[in-house]
Amino acid sequence: LVCFRACPDGVEDLDGLNEKLMNAVNESGEAYISHTKLDGKFVLRLSIGSIRVEERHIEKVWRLINKTLVDLST
């Protein structure tokens, strides 16, 4: 389980951005991320639970998250 939070410069509503990011990634159907609150902040969670997951799978999700973040910023 990895908890993370997108924090691009110039964004005031980071909780809102991270919620939009989670929803967009989940709507893609390519990956599913959940959320929690840590210290009152909206934080994304990526859980890897299969022994068959390979590094390429994780890299694919990471690229999807980053691409989605860029798409939300434009």
C-alpha cells in the first residue's frame, strides 16, 4: 500500500485536485485508486496485492496517474 498526494505548484485546492485525479483514474478503467485522510488531508492510496504484479504494471499505473494529472491541469 502506497499513500501519496499530488502537490503541483500553484494549486490552492489540493484536496479537490487529488479527488478529481482519483475519480479520473478510476473512470479510465485502467486502474483503481482509493483515498483516505492523513492529518486532515485527502491522500490517494494505491494497493498492490497480487504476487503476479510486475514492475511494468506499476510503471503503467504511474504513467496513467501522471498523464491524468497533466490532463486535469490543462
